[in-house]
Amino acid sequence: MLDKNYTPFILEPSWQKVLKQELEQPYIFNLATFIENEYTSSPSPIYPPHDLIFNAFYNTPYEKVQVVIMGQDPYHGPGQAHGLSFSVPKGIRPPPSLQNIFKELQTDILLPIPSHGCLLKWAKQGVLLLNATLTVKKSEPLSHHGRGWERFTDAAILQLIERQDPIIFVLWGKSAQDKCRFLKESVNIKRHYILTAAHPSPYSAANGFFGCRHFSKINALLEQQGKCPIDWSLDN
């Protein structure tokens, strides 16, 4: 049982600061207790590894975020999830959605298909690879849905909307678009950018993901702001 005198979640310092009030809400303690019990007591493995739950935040500090690529929940297969949406560690075969992301990357900006599926290089350049739900049970997608993660990641998105510096929100599929439903309602959204397309899943990629050209569009928007474009290559 977790002690209520301690902060249940420790994030990267800049995120810890901007989410301080959220991290003090009662639901956070309940969520942390549930997650701790799942990792210690569940008969099924929980993904990602406990120390990688907040990997997206640690690799993309609040003030460094330039792009947000929104996912749903972590991959639920062994060894796949490591706390970054759509990404898998080196040595793990890229899942179908990530393979389709690489196909669009190749078509859009003529990069070769990467030899691995680890997107950490993108994260370190300011691409926040954020899932709506940060943990999952093996072979059970959305198994930790509705436990509090969605409220927490909503709070992170709302903090980003408050920033003066423009951010590019990339929403692939209905789940990501519903998740960020309040973007268009915010009085601050005019200074940000929203790119939408179908999900890269094999079930929907041909219905609007392929040909969206989001990678080149992101870089064009960054260059318009006088910023460095993202180096989308992963093998150098």
C-alpha cells in the first residue's frame, strides 16, 4: 500500500512542475495504488516495464515539446512497449502500424525504411510520443482504460495548449482525435497546429493515412517558425 505522504509519480522535473497540482489530486493516489498492485500482483505481465511508464516525459521535457504524436495505449505484446507511443525497442519487430508509419515516411520524404522501430531519436528532438493510457496488461488492449490515466494525460495536453510557443498536434485515427477533442475549443488553439489523418493500422491506413504527408508538413511548419526541422531518419 502506498503512503499518502509521498508523491506517487515522479516525472521529469519540468513536467513535475507544470503538473504539480494535478499530481496532488486524489485520483492520482488511487491510480498509483492500482498500478502498483497490478505490477506486483497481476498473474499477467504489465507493460511497459515499471521504470519506463513515464519514458515519453523523461525524453521530451515540457519546454522542448515541438510535436505531439498521440497514441492510445501501450503495445501489449512481450518486449514491445517502452513508454513511447508507436515505438518499440531495438531488436523488436515493428508492429504493423509502425511499419505503415515507416512506409509513409519513405513515400513522403524519401527516407529508407529503418532497420528498427525505436523512435527515441524523435523524442529527443521534441516529438512527444504520448499514449492516452500509460500501462496495459499483456494481450489485453485497453485493460487499464478508465483507471485515471486519461485524466492525467488530458492534463498534460492542456498544459501544452497553454504554452505560447506553437506546438504541432498529430492525431492519427478517431481515438487520438477524440482524445484531443478540447483542442479546437481552447481559446489558445489558434497559435498551435493540428494535423489529422486515419490511423496507421492496416485496417485504416489506406483510408487516409497513406498520403497524408505529415512528416514533411511538420517540418515545413517548424521551418516557417524559424525552428530546426525534425531529422526523421533512425539509422544514423
